[in-house]
Amino acid sequence: MALESWLLFALAITVASISPGPNVLIVMIHSLKYGWRAAIFTILGNVVCLFGIALLAALGVGALIKAEPLAYMILKTAGAAYLIYMGVKMIRASFNVLGKGAVLPGNHEQGPRPSAFTLASQSFLISASNPKAVIFLSAVFPLFLNESEPLVGQFAIMFATIIVLVSSIHLTYAMVASALRRKIVKPQTQAHISRLTGGSFIALGGGVLLSE
């Protein structure tokens, strides 16, 4: 894979990863609640899901989804429903716990931290909620492939690039959110943040549902 092609591919993945989406939001939420170390498991769930999505895109599943509108509609509806469910759950939690303590525990933890599996599986499901990711990578991969060179090696470089860049960007988001964690001490402020992120999930779910 030529250096120029790799640099352009890395730039495309970086721009797409920096844009705040549901996977970035869940990393920040877990960092605010439990600290950046716990968010490492969240990032792991995101990366595992993204690897699977990239693999599906490399196998041509994105083209099949585009060719089968019903399959795409089913995947899109299921993903949107999960995002909206998560948003509603966050908003309801902000009202339920105001009288009990912190919404984002910070230095005032009200309960045990979820297990690593719970953090990773939740982020995995949220990352998998948008089938457009498969279509996006299906469109991006051919732009940077050199058909005169072995495809397996090129895909390996692309997969490694995606994993390293996404992990680094998400870890940066986690560190920033964790730094803010100690400053958010008022339950009212935490409730507002929870409602804002919940509303963002609902908006993202609506965007997925209404997208063509």
C-alpha cells in the first residue's frame, strides 16, 4: 500500500472518528461515571465491533445491504430503536436519582462499577447500532486499494490503522471526560448532562431511522 494512499486513508478515518457519534458519547459517559480506566473496556467494545464492521465491509456485506432495502431497513430500525432506548433510559435515570445523590458518581459513588463485560458489551451494541458504518467502509476501502498488490496485506494495514486511530481518539475523549469528572459535583449539573446526552442519543437514533 503506497504511503500517499495510507495517509489519505488515515485522514479519512481520523475525521470520521473525531466526529461525535454514539460510540464517542458512550466513551465519555462511562469516563464521567467511572473514570478513564473503566472506559478502556468501553473502548475495547467499540474497537471489537468496529473490527467486525470492517471485516464485513471487506467481505462485501455493505454492497449486499445496499442491494437489499428490506434488510437495511430492519438493521436500521433495530439500531435506531436501541439508541432511542438508551437515550430514554438516561433521561429517566436523571430524574430518578436526583433525590438520591449523584447521577454521574465522580467522587461520590453510589454503587459498584459495572463489570468490564457490561461496559464492553454496552458499547459494542451501541457501535453496532448504525448499519451505515458498514456501507461507509465499503465505499472507502476500494478508494485506497491497489489491485496490483495482494489485497490481504492491504486490508491488514487498513484494519490496524482503524484500530490504532479509533482507540487513540476515543482514549483522548475518555481522558478529557475523566478530567472534567471531579469538577461535576452538583447532582443538578450531572442531571442536566445526563439529559443532554440522553437527548443526543435519541436524536442520533432518529437520524439513523430517517436516513436514506
